[in-house]
Amino acid sequence: QVQLVQSGAEVKKPGASVKVSCKVSGYTLTELSMHWVRQAPGKGLEWVGGFNPKDDETVYAQKFQGRVTMTEDTSTDTAYMELSSLRSEDTAVYYCASLWFGELPHYYYYGMDVWGQGTTVTVSS
Amino acid sequence: DIQMTQSPSSVSASVGDRVTITCRASQGFSSWLAWYQQKPGKAPKLLIYATSNLLSGVPSRFSGSGSGTDFALTISSLQPEDFATYYCQQANSFPFTFGQGTRLEIK
């Protein structure tokens, strides 16, 4: 069974960067398509970005282009999401989640079936 | 981008009631629509994939339907553990997008 364990809560000042980690167990990171979703306090879910297995590339929501970077360390099966130029509106719980997908005869995506526990990022001066 | 609009944003219902939540897409797509349940302080949980397929372990009182631009989640007989917030998500194409959520409250 895949399990995702995220790093702990962070408090950052406006303009700073934050890097959240997501440790995979039960599978290797290369077998998964990792995504990141955030949820501001009292708000809904917002997809930040993730790995597109069809095109073998990381894709980001337009809103975060230029500020977010998602990386993977396959030696430790850990995924990272770094968000820069933080502002108060970035205060949220950030989740990593594994995308369940199929690839025969063509790629199709079922949904995110395994989630991390969430990492609270607070941006405050 | 495909925009997803859920309705209602909140609904009050009683144990045993039947509830339907709808999700409308800004453009039509094939069946790659997922539904999630989220309880306070917890990560979302995938309930239904590909419009109408229940994940293993999800009670049969949950069902999904729809095609094109209109999709629905129905809970046939509400149980106390079903009171939560529900989200639809289109998994047809990137960027993925979620509906704004429907909060299901106890009447």
C-alpha cells in the first residue's frame, strides 16, 4: 500500500520561500504520478500541479507558474514542492497526492487515490 | 481550462434522506470525473472515479452518474458518517480542476 508522509508545519514571512516534502513508502516514486493540492482556511481544494505521465513532464496550474517548482529525489522516494514569493493568500494546507492512472491503450486518469496528511503553511509578517 | 461548478454549495439533510449533488463542466468531456469526500481536519478521500465507479470499500449507497457536462453524486440513504464536504474533480485533462465543494450538514 502506498503511504505518503509530509513534512511539518511551516511559518514564513511574505516574500520568502517554502519547501514541503512528501515521503513515499510502499512504492517507489518513479511508479507514481505525484500531485499537489492546496486548501486555504475554510476554502475548497485547489490543484497546484503535478506529474503528467502521458507527456513525461511536470505541469503547473497557470496561477502558480513561475512561483512553484516540483521536484523528486528518487534515491529517497521523496517529492518536493517549493513555492516562492509567498504572500498571505498562500496560507493553506498543502497536500501531496498520488494520481491513479491507466495507460492502455491510451492514458487516462481516475483521480487522486492516496493523500498525504497535509502540511500547514502560514505566511505572516 | 475546464471550470467545474457544483451545486448546491451546502445542503441540510437528515439521516435516511436521499441527497444529490451536481457538478457542471464548462465544456464537455468523457467520463473522467472523480468525487471526493472530506471531513474536517482530514485529507480528501477518493470515493468515485470515472463518473460512476465506486472505490473498493465505498458503501453502495453512494452512486455517480452523468456525461458530457453534467454529473451527479447521489447518496441514497444518508448515514451519520456521510456528513462531510464533497468535491468533484475533472481528471480528463490538465490542468485538473475541482468544483467549489458541497457541504452536507445534519438537519
